Amino acid sequence: MPTTYILINSDLGSDVEIIKKIKEILDKEKDVQYEVQGVYGVYDIIVKISSNSMEKLRGIITNNIRKIDKVYSTLTMMVIEEQEK
């Protein structure tokens, strides 16, 4: 199953608001499993998303998550599916 991790840099103090928006976006998607957590360090939020469709994941990241207000930057890492077996 295609899986991606997204590391997010956000405006100071906006992580709770952004996490709420990400959950709202992903709750509307069918056939998507996700985890969202605030973290300490270089990045502020980490998101793990899995779906049966790589195109769906790309669309969610590009058209939704990256466009959330107060998200400064993202680093997306796609899992190598062949190594999961």
C-alpha cells in the first residue's frame, strides 16, 4: 500500500490549528489511513498517510496540505514499497 511521510514546518504556535485542518481534510477522503502528530525538532508536524492510490496521495499533499495557511514548507518522503515485503 503506498505510504508517505510528510514533515511540516509551520508558523510558530500554529501547529494545533494546522493539525486540526489536516485531520478535517483527511477525514473526508475515502480509503485513506493517516496519523498526525506534533513533534519537537527541526519540523513541527509529521503526517503519515497510506492509500491504495499513489496519485491520491500526491493530490492530497499538493492540492490540500501544502496549501494550508501558515504551512511554510514540507518535506515529503514516499515509502519504497518493495522493501516492505
